[in-house]
Amino acid sequence: MSVISKINWAMSLREPQFEALQYFDAISSNLDYKTTTKENAEKVTTENCENKKDIKVDKEFHFPSFCFDMTTGIGKTRLMGATIYYLYKTKGYKHFFILTPGNTIYDKLRKETIPSHPKYMFKGLEAEMGRPKVYDGENYLSYPVKYEQGEIVLEKTSEIQLFIFNIGKIFTRGDVNFKFHNFNENLGGSFADVLKNFDDLVICMDEAHRYYAPASMKAIDYLNPILGLEFTATPKDSNKNIIYRYDLAKGAGKYLKIPVVMGRTNTAGYSADDIEEMKIKDGIKLHERRKAVVYKYCVDNNLEQVKPIVLVACKDTTHAKKIREKIDSDSFFGGRYIGKVIQIDSSTGSVETEENIQKLLTIEENTNPIEIVLHVYKLKEGWDVNNLFTIIPLNAAKSDILALQTIGRGLRLPFGQITGVEEVDTLDIVAHDHYREIIDDIKDNPIFRNKDLDKEDIPDTTLVEINISFENEQLSLVDTAIQETKVKSFQDFNDARTVESMYKSYLSEYAKKITASNSTKSTQGQLSLFDLGTTIKTDTETQTKTLGDSTKVTETPVSNKTKKAITPALKKEEFEQKLKQLSQVAISVPKISINYSSTITFKPITVKRNHMEFDVAASQIERYDVINERLLSVVEADALIEDEPENALACMLLEEIPEFSADDAEYILDVVNQYMSLIEGDYEQKKKVIRRYATVIINDLKKQIYAAKEEHTEFVHQVQKDLILFGRFIKNMKVDGRVNFKKEVDDKKNIRQYLFEGYKKSYYPENSFDSDDERRFAVILEDDSEVLRFIKPPLNQLGLFYKAGKQYNPDFLVETKDMKYMIEVKASNRTADEDVLEKAYAAIKWCECATSVDSDSKVWHFRLIPGEDIVIGSSFKYTAGRAVVIEEEL
């Protein structure tokens, strides 16, 4: 494995980081930076860089310097760490000077050189390189160096040494003397002169576009480095030394959010203040919708909650103060953002600035109340957050709105990867006053998407929590009671003794919960942003809707004026009634883990000897007179022998064939003895042959043994849970989006924003659908007397995996009088998609396993049904019979 492959494996580099390292390796493998000329380096780099462009280093630098143009959020610091280790490992360079453009990045990089930091720049290489020695603006005067007879004598080291400095501290100016260039008694010279004496100094320039001013370039060149490595997302037009580029167009939608330009076109007649008010209100409305979407995604995927934030760019400090007062008032969105906005600019006092900086640094934490950040060109490089979803530029000309410095702050992915949920994977930029001009500019640009708010307004939505007969706070207690009483079918709820045992278990678990709650009473009242659904409103009436005698549906809009409520224990009669209701709509579904088990056997073989000649002729020891060139004497040498040849060959086979174990001893000895019988000569002769040709013999045997290998793979299932009690699901529904399940909505492309009600056989009283095909299928299920009940499983609760780490959520689980079904509804043109078939194979196998353990003794079937074959009025049996035939997996 090559050095760069090892680095890639150890550091788990992203694809663009590894590609950049590969180009750097191709260049560096052909250069000795200590001796090469700048001109030769340019020539070699031109031949080996990406796209073989003509590389020219700026004339102000007298050393080769190469630039990596990497868009924000891809991981430039990790790439810097990889290149540093690469040069250390391949060329032995140990001294690396890291240059930062300001205090923010300076402090950030210092922290990221600490191995315990989550973004440690050498993460994965700890065992290989140890901990580098770091010198910075705080400790550089302690660098171990001596000054003898007018010359600096440097300490020899075997470890990597990093020198981290802010560019402002290495200038040489006539009016200001910085300590970096001053004589120091401890060093015997200036620290700049110490660095200048290294014969392997490499300069790493973070945000390299900030150093192309003459003073900066002069200060860098003074240090006499052998190589410069530049890292930036916004290179200068004059940069002709870019060896690798990975821009936003390549990263958006893969490693970064996709920027979406939002705007209104019909703004004629409105004043500038009116348009500004529109932008702010539309931006906050988008933010509130985004909070609901992200909250739902976290609930569905059992993830820690992510708090979306808004960045508002203001014109100046006076403007920022005005906007802050507007947002931080009762009249703005009902006072929901009072105390949730901070202002970052030069006008804030030192105490307030320090407090705001702390809030800014912890803004990703849910305990931090801040949701809106106002800034006046103060947030530049170095403020890296993953939870920025909305940018409202109030200060920008058209050319500034889409500048990478602006949108770069919000490109990082909140969950580390693209989720496939559009509103989680995108960054909204509100640009009303320049919207039409921008759209004209970007219509052919693959990076951006756009949304016209005149044609497609931001819908009024509400977050709805759908529960079954037991509300969410009670559900975990009931689930524990089911497991402790070993109930395997919901139909057992009709047995009085089973219900009695379950109620005792329920009360026991409730008592434990109350005890635990009382022990942590001191933390009561500390409500996070996302405590939804378990609260009592003090200023807003909670809306509830009861369907028949069963399930409640609670709409829980985000409110900051809430307090925790302790749900009282259910009375026995109420508990029994809810279990009875549940048994009528719940399908008994086990939670099954499916694994693969491979069994390897070796058929008996008749061994052949494929090596024809074993030469064991006696060796001789000759004594030769080199002066007179004559042979003095010859003595016969003792031949090397293997004392226990059978045992030696058996042990070698056991080691060479990993599928063998001690249990295969009889098989191994059989093939060894067969081979021994094919070797000519007596036993002593065979000892000599085995000693000399053991490796040849083992290779011969391996080929024959593997030719007789048989491998059988089978699925092994394990029941993790006898009965799944499906829990609540969260839905972001348009305000008027509750309709009867038999009603066809006109706005089919936005069908996900609706909730359909009126079911009697459904596990949930209301369901949401991804397509009208699914809605029609639910109508068929309700109307067919053969169908007893059905479930539309919420995300990630069934636990059916079809790929490593990826769960399959089927559209329906259906129970009839004699069978159970797992149903997938898919558009006709997608039933042969690779991903659809992979899910189908996993579902078929799951059904086989579920059949073998089904508590109601019913057979499970999987059906993949094309949407066009779902016609209201058809029976379930007929519709299921129209399913696509799934060919057996190869």
C-alpha cells in the first residue's frame, strides 16, 4: 500500500481530499524541494497537476508554492494535515509554518492541533506520528536554540514541529516593531531568523487569498521556505499556481448544502423599507418551517436535535441595532424571538462582545437560546457552523449576495451527509430586491436553485404529533409491560389475565419513572427549544381532536412559554379500554435482525503431486585458496532435515488456509500423508525434501484444497423483540391540510403536506402519503372486508436494514383473515430501479423469517405494486395480484 493510500485509509479522507493528495504526490515524487529551482518545480507541476495547466508561481515568491482551491466545508484543514504528514513520511521534513489571516482562525487552528479535539487535523494518524510539538505566538520564545560563534545552532529533532502564527505578527514595518523580528536573548537572534535557518521549512497558508498583498508576500518570502502550500476557497484571479480545484459546483448536493435563492418579483411600488421588512418576515417564516422539518427528521431518525439558525447581514452598526430592536420585540412574530437574537459588530461594548462571542461559539448547542445572528461584515473565515439554514442579506449589492464569503458560512451539512430531505440539504438565501437579476445570472449555473415566492409562497404549516390510543409519554411504559409479560400478539390483549399482568407491570414502571423524575427536580423548568408535545401551553390553547373512542391527535406549535407536565397514571379501566382499542388496529409484527452466515466445507480430495522433481543431492563444503587459486579440500555437508515432516506441513497448512481450524485436523493430516506418499525415497529422504521444499509443497496443496472448497451462505435471523409497538410520528402539515381519506386533492405534488383522516382499520387515525397512489391503496384497504387492519409504519421503527446503516421503511403492513403482507407502492417506471430491488430482496427475506416466528401463525408475503394498477373499487387481493414479479437475487 502506498503512503497516500495509507494516509487515506487512516484519516478516512473524503474523495476530493484524496484526489488533491494524489496530485500533490504525483508532483512531489518528481521533486526534491530542498534543491530544485522554482522554474523546474513549475515545469514538473505543469506536467502532473490536475488538467495539466501551465503553472506559474507569483514573482514575489522565490520558492515553489502550490494552491489547493477547495470550496468551504470540504475540509481544507484535514487536507493540510494530510500533506504535512505526507512530506514528513516521504521526505523527512519536520518544520511546518502555518499562517493564519486573523485571530479567529489562529485560535481555531491552535485547538485543532490538540489530539483530543473533535476536529484534530491529524485524526487517524496518532499512532503513526505521535503528537507534534506546537509553537505559536504564546510560547515561541521558549524554542530550544543556541547561538554559537555568531551562528544559530538548531536542535535536531525527530518529531514534527508546527509553528502557528497570525499574518499580522510577521510583518516588517518601519513604524512598528513586532517581537517576531526582534532580537531575543533566549534565541540568540530573532525568531524569524531561527525559522530562516531551517533547511526544510514548509509554509502552509490557510485562507491563502489573504496573503497576496505586497507586505504579506515579502514577510513570507523572508523566511526562505523550500515550499509553500496554499489553501483557499476563493483564490485571486492572479493565481496561476492552482494544482487542484474542487469548487461549489462539485460539492453542492454531495458534501455541502445546495444554495437556494428565494425571492419575490412583484415588488414594484414598495419602498426600500417595505422590501426589507418582506425579506426579514419571509426569512423568519422559512426559518420556522425549517425548524419543524429538522425536528421531524431528528425524531424519525432518533438523532440528537439540531437547532436551525438565521444569519442576517446588516448595512452598518446603526442598521443592525434597528433590526435587533425590531426582532427583539413583542410585535415581531408574537414575541417569539425575544432574547433569541445577538448582534456581532464593532459597536458592542467589550463585556457584551465577550458574552456574544461565547453565545456565538456555542450556537450549535440546544441549550443556547440564540436563533438569529445579526452581523456587519464581522463574520468572515473561521466561523464554521453546521446549523445555518437561512441567510438574509440586507446589506448586499447583487454581486455580494452570492459571494462565497457570504454563503460559505451556511454550506456545511448538519448531519455530516446528504439526507435526501430537500429542506435539510439546502441553504436559503432571501434576495427579493435583486431576485430577478440574480436568476438571470444563475439560470445556467448548476450550483444554485431558485424559488419564486410570488408563484410558490411559503405555506403556513403546523407541526402535528400523531399518537395511537396511548399517548407518547405512556407508550414506553406499555412497551415495557408487553416485554415483561412476554406478550407476542396483540390479540392476547383480549385475555383478562394477560391484561391484569400487564397493568401491574405498567404501574411498576410508572412508579420508577416518577421516582426518577423527583430525583431530578432541580432541573425542572429548563426547557430546550425542542421540547414539543409534552408541554402545557400558558398562552395558547392546545388543539386536540378525538376520533371515535380512540386516538388523540395533538398539534404542538413551537412556543417559548411552556412548562413540563407530568402525565398521570392510567386507571385500570382506562388501561384495559386502550388495550382493546389497540388490539383492533395493531398487527403483530416482530422486530427481526437478519444476518448472513457462511458455512465452508472442503470435499475430500485425491492429492496429486504437481512438482515433478525434488532435488536433494548432497551439498559439499569446499576450501579454496584464493591467492594461489586452487581447491584445497572438499567435505560433505550435513543435509538439513525436518524432524517431524507431517507435523510441519500440517501446521503450515493450518496457518496458510484461514478457513481451517483445529477441527479440520483429520482432513489436514489426510492430505499431508497423501502428499508424503507421493515423494520418492525412504523416510529420511523425505525429511530432507520437506525441509527444503515445504513452501512449494504447501502452495501445491493450497491450490488443490481450494479447488475442493464449497461455500454455502444462509440467512440467520434473530428476533430482537417479539412485538413492535409502533410509536408516534411527526408531520409538518399545511394549516388547512386535514382532509378525508377518500378525497382526492388537486395539489398532488404537495400531497405530503396533507393528513388524511377517517380510517377505522388503520393503526394511526391519520396518515400521510408520498403519492396519491398510496392514498388510493389505503382506500382499497379500508373498503375490503377481507382486510382486518393495516399500518403505515413510521420511519425507522421496523428495523429492517437492506444495506449497511440504511433502513427500509415499507409503505404498508397489511393483515387479512389468513395472511400478512409487506407492501411497497412504486411508480411503474421505477419498479426495476436498483435501490427498489435491493429493498425488495431484503423484504422477501424478512417475510420468510417473520413467517417462521409469527405469533398468529400467518404467512408473510412481500408485494411490489405499480401505482398505475391501484384502482379504487378493486379488491385488495386483485390489487396485490398485480404486483411485480421479483426475480430471485443472484
